[in-house]
Amino acid sequence: MAIEFKKDTEAFLAVLALVAGADSSGSLEERDFLFNKVKSVAIFGNPAPADFSRLLGSVNDTLYTNVPNADGEFTAAGIDSVLAAAKQALSADLRRAVVQLAGELSAADGADEREGALVEKIRKALA
């Protein structure tokens, strides 16, 4: 099933949601990073925490409903489809920003091998 993003905010968060879920657990450090750094990116308009939480939840629901996964872990083809859709939805400046933030997010709780490999894949796909 193909995924399509209606808004650049959805595409931006979808890329970061892939990173947060790459190690099969979202940590408090990752949550804090999203709520303290990412929500202040200009495209989000610095929403209230509850509004940002709803947007994150909606993006996660969209990902898990529309992207191939096995036991909650996205397949390589699923990740490729998200990144291809994100590349179409994001301007060059937003692609650079999300690549940088993906690296910072993966380091927020100590990047593991899977997160590092995913960040490199994101970097190549969104270049």
C-alpha cells in the first residue's frame, strides 16, 4: 500500500517516527527531543503540546496502517516508500532539516546500529 502525505508536517514527522521506532522502543529522551526541538521547527508553528501530540499520534497511525511492517517493525520496502513520499512532500530545505534532526534524534538516547543505518538511508534518500 502506497503512502502519501497531504502536508509537509506529516512527511517531516513520519521520517522522524521511523528513527524513533528503529530500535523498537521510543524513549523518554526521544520524546523530549520531539517535543522540545522538533515542534519548534517553523513549519509546525510551535503548537501546544496536546496539539503536537495529536499530530504525532496521527502520523504514527498513518504509518502503521499504510506502511508494510512485520510485528511492528517496518520492512525495507516500507521504509523506502515513506522516504520516497517524504522526498516528494518536502522542499529541499525541509529535507536538509529533517536529515539533520534524524541524526540528532537517533543520538538522543544513544544511537544503536539500526538507527545509524536508518539515518544513513534517510540521508541518501532525501539528498
